[in-house]
Amino acid sequence: QVQLVESGGCLVQPGASLRLSCAASGFTFSNYAMSWYRQIPGNEREFVARVWPAGDTSDYLDSVKGRFTISRDNGKNMVYLQMNALKPEDTAVYYCSTGVIWGQGTQVTVSS
């Protein structure tokens, strides 16, 4: 079964750090670039970060550069998003995706 399952979202205070995880199954994970997107209700889904199959190249939404780091472990079929210095405007549901396959999302709320 082709599946992406995100985890790690929760309520944190501004300035905190959080790591999201995404477990992949049912496809050859190491062949695909993996991305994180986020969505606020009523808004379109927004690209956040992408890591290429070998894990040596990544790119980011400008507003998260220097704060977020995407990484992957091809041996474990996992992709991660390390988020530091979180801001209230980072509040959203975060999704991992191959671009075709999507997870169910995990809620991140940044609030004092």
C-alpha cells in the first residue's frame, strides 16, 4: 500500500523547535524527491521544502530559509523537517509529498 504518514506536530510557543517526521511505504522511496507543504484553512497549500533523492540537495520557501532543515534517511524510508525559531505564522497543517502521493498531514500550532 502506497502511503505517507506524518507525525510530530503539536502546540509550541514562539521561538521553540519541532521536528516533523514522515514515514513512506509501498514505493521505492529512494527514487523520489520528497517535499513538505503546509496549509492554513482557507488558503492554498504552500511549498515549504524539498530534498532530492540522494539527500544532498534541498531547497526552501524563502520565509523558512535558515530556520527549517529538510533531511531524509533512505535506509529507513523517512523524511524529516527540523523547524527552529518557530513563529506564529508557521501555524498550519504540514504535509509530506512526492508531488503525487500525499500524507494526511500533521497540525503545527505556534502560539503563546
